Amino acid sequence: MGKKQIRQVRQQVRQVQPKAGTAATPGQTRKQRERYVQAGGMLQGYAPDFVIRMGYIAAAAGVVCVLAIAACIIFLPSIYGWPDAVAAALAWVLPIALLASCLPC
């Protein structure tokens, strides 16, 4: 019986070099941002009634967060003290900030 020969093939992997793009000037980025917002921003491509419904839901979530802040300021100082109540109230600002960051300018 003959021996099987194993043949090794060496493959060369080519690395893709990224193209060097030109740096955008502040005027260009402003124009791009304006076009992006004009086109609908993050919600472009969605039906207008869906976008309005999402806005109402976001506003309701913001109101709930403001009510939670008020509850923390009113009810927690008597139990935990003012520093903890203020820290708890400030923690409820984060969801409002995240919702606001999704809004187009």
C-alpha cells in the first residue's frame, strides 16, 4: 500500500487598506446635520403617525420620571436624609437625558 501525500497550500491573506477620506469642515457637518434632521433624523423611514405616537410615549415617560423625582424629594428625606434623597432624585434625570438625546435638534 502506498502512502498518502498531504499537500500543503499556503494562502496569502490581503489586508484591506482604508481609504483616506477628507476631513469635513464645520460648515459641511452643519449642512449634513441639517439634511439629516430635515429627512427625519433617527426616525426617517417610519410612518408619521408612528413617530408622533413614539413622541407621546417619550413625553409620558418624561412625566413619570419628573413625578419620581418629586416623590424622591418629598418622601425620602424623612427616612434617609437629604443627601440620599437628592442622589435618588438625580438618578431619575438620566432617563430624561437619554430620551432628550434621541430628539432631533
